[in-house]
Amino acid sequence: MGVALAAPIPVVATMLYCLTSPVCHLEEAGFRRYRVYDVIMLSVSVCVACLIGAVAGWAAPSQSAFAAGRNVAFLAGLALVTRVFIGVGSSVVPVAWLITVFMTGSLMPDQVRVWAIIPDPVTSVSALAASAVLFAVGCLMHLMSRKVIS
């Protein structure tokens, strides 16, 4: 595990900053569906991260570059799920997850625990599925939440 695994943190932090910087007079209007636009912004950001990771992994052969998009989706989903419950403090959760993975996520240098997700190889179907499901659940929770706790 290396520093490259922490690369998704600035992307996720930027997405969370955008979600916590509302345009109040537009969001208070009852007819504007701003949460749909939030989910579109999140989805486009994850897709761009996947594309940049693929290009970087192709240009300089690196497995962690290819996995960057998956890791952005996982950490963004984790932050969105916790954002419904703890509000702005959810920006700490992806960093705490990475620290936990760095400290306890591997049995041996080449064996990672199942729950760690982030350091899994790019060919791991279970890590891809967990990332996609968590991101989808996070987006749905963002859409369905009544108000964002600040």
C-alpha cells in the first residue's frame, strides 16, 4: 500500500465542499430539484476520476492508477452515507477509512483483508461491486434525505 491510495481524498473532499456550499435562495424554492443536480455532479466527478485514472494507468503502467476511479466511488459513497447522519463531519470519514486500512487492512504485504476495498487489485470484482453499490446507496440517501445537517 502506498501514497497513491490516498489520491482520491482531494477529489472526495472537493465534492463534499461543493455539497456544503449551497446557493440558499435557489435551494429554498420548492420547485427546484437541486438534489438531482447534486447527484449528477457527483456522478460526473466519479466518471471523470475513472477516466483520468485509466489514462494515467495507461500512460505509466500502474495498477493503483487504474483503481483510482473505483476508490473515488467507494470513498464518495462512504462520505455520502455518513453525511446524512453526521453532516459536515462526514468529510473526515474517508480519511479515517484510509488510516484504518493503512494500519490494519493487510495481513501480509500481498494479502489484504476483504473489508479494506481500497488496496484491492484493479481486477477485483468484489471491490468494484462494493464501490458501485456504496456509491449508488450514497446517492439515493442524498436524494431522499429531507435536509442536510450542517
